[in-house]
Amino acid sequence: MSAVTSSPSPLVSVLMPVYNAARFVADAIESILAQTFRDFEFIIIDDGSTDGSLSVLKRYAANDPRIRLISRENRGLVATLNEGIEKARGEWIARMDGDDVALPNRLSLQLKHLAETGADFCGGAVQCFGGWRALWRYPVSHEACAVRLLFDVPFAHPAVMGRRSALSSLRYRQDFNRAQDYDLWQRAWAQGYRLTNVEEIVLRYRVHENQVSARHTGDQRDRADLVRQRHWKALLPEYTDEHVNVLLTAIREGSGATSLLVPAFERLLRQYEGEAREVLLFDAYRMFCRMAGNDKAAVRNWLHLASAAREGIGRVEVYRRATVLLLISMFQIRSTASGYQTLRSLRHRLASLLER
């Protein structure tokens, strides 16, 4: 095996902020050092950890010249990510978290896909492990990513590779702390950057009790609503603030009448086709599931939307989803009920098992 060397101008800069990840960070580091693609620098910023993470990082940095270790007081994730972007020398920046595990061909898959598509940002599918298991897939095409932004992020943040020049221009914003990635992807789309994902699993995402998403759900939700509002108004400029707020309430709380949402979905279904239309129908169905416990018209409105789409979904799937909505409506299963959450959990586990 040839000796590992560092390049002054690597193609990729892997950026990994670390804050109190001593239990998991060795796995994260080794998964990057074991990548089949070798021309990268590995920027690790210890954000004032107090749990012994730094001693683990120093041990790895002493043995691999590609690691550039920075350690200083705690400044938070947004400041740390922006600092890493400033330090990066690669044409591409690959995000990584200190508690996740990258699959060995992650970097090579994403670079190949970026070269083939000419896109500026590329994510990939993620397999969750630890606290619970699930498989998260994301839209492949730019148009489908644009549609997904109406509801949620189009990427798993720690699995994204982006053009350094784009990230340097956009930067993460402190005002959207804890939803900084959602804000950045929406602004990237608005400025004309191209978004895509590879279909393959590129990362194993560790689920545990100390994650930001587990500790600051309320803050994340409020800031995410601001991003959604911006994007709905961008895709439906004729909609008033009042119209958009109805949509946002339905997305956030799963309440209201599905009939209020149908005109917006019909408008978007006429605007998009292919994978984007599939994503739109799937996200509409997810919303209808949350609302069907309070709205007996959910099944009828779902069938109306599926008929209006004409393509993007097979008849068997249309009626399978209609059956689920009918059951939720018949038994008035609210989205906040434990039974609803149990069904969601079972569906995620079944999907994960089928993907193995």
C-alpha cells in the first residue's frame, strides 16, 4: 500500500465539526480515511468539546497528514461550518458529522454524479441506526428537490457535497440556527444552483439522544416555517400570505381541511412532471394522512389529485394510499395519537427491512 500524503490543492475538502462526540468520533474519522477516493483533505474543527473528543482527534491527526485539526472555544455549529468553508482548499466541500459513518464509496459516487449532471450540490440516501432504524431517500432530479423544499429538506445535511464557490457565496446564517441547512438549500435553489442526490446509500446516520434535532425541536420548527413560507411564495407567487399560511399550518400541525390544499397541489401538478410530480403526490399523501383523522373528505380529495396528475403514480398505489386514508378517516386516528406514531414507525422499519 502506498503511503498517505496530503495535497496542497485537493479536489475535496471534507468538513467535520465536532462537539462532545468522543463516543462516536473515531468511527466517523475512520470511515472518511477509508474512502476509495483519496484526493481529499479532512478539516476537523473541535468546537470546544469538554468530553475528551480532542484527545481522540489529536491521535488521528498525528497519524494522517490529510487531517487538518483546529481546536478552539465553543462558537456553535453555524460559526464552525462557516469557519470550515473559509479554511477549505478543495473545489468541493463534503459535509460530515462526528457521530455518523460514511460508506467507503461515498465521495467517489458523489463526484461521479456531480460530473455527470453538472449539479452544484449532491446528497444521497441515508440509513439510520442506533436509536431507531430507517432508510431515508431523497429526490434525484433538481426539479424534484425544488418540490421537496416545499415541505422539508431535499438532503441529509451530513451527506451533502457542494461546490466550494457556492458555499462561500451562500454561507450558513446564524438567524436560521438549527435550520441552517434548510435555509441554505432554499437560497441555493433561489440563486440558480443545481441540486441533486445519488440513489445509493452514502451514509449511516446515528440516532441518539444528544442530537440537535432531539433537543431543539421547537426552535427548528419555527425557523423551518420561515423557509417554507419563502419557498411556497417563490413557487406560487400569485398566492397571498393568507393562502400560504393556511398551507403552512396544515404542514406544521396536520390540521384543517384537505380541500383547502387541493388548488395549490393541482397548480403544482400542472407545473411539474416526472419525478417531481411523484414527489409532490407523495408529500401530498403524507399531509393527507396527518389530516384524514379529522377530515372525512381526505380520500375523495386524494383520488381527485391522483386523477388530476394523470401520471407519476400507478393505479395500485393510488388505491393502496386511498385505503390507508380511508382507515385513518374511519377510525379518526389523529396524527398526534400514539397509534398513528406506531404505524409510522412500523412503516419505516418495514421499508428499511425491504431495502436490505
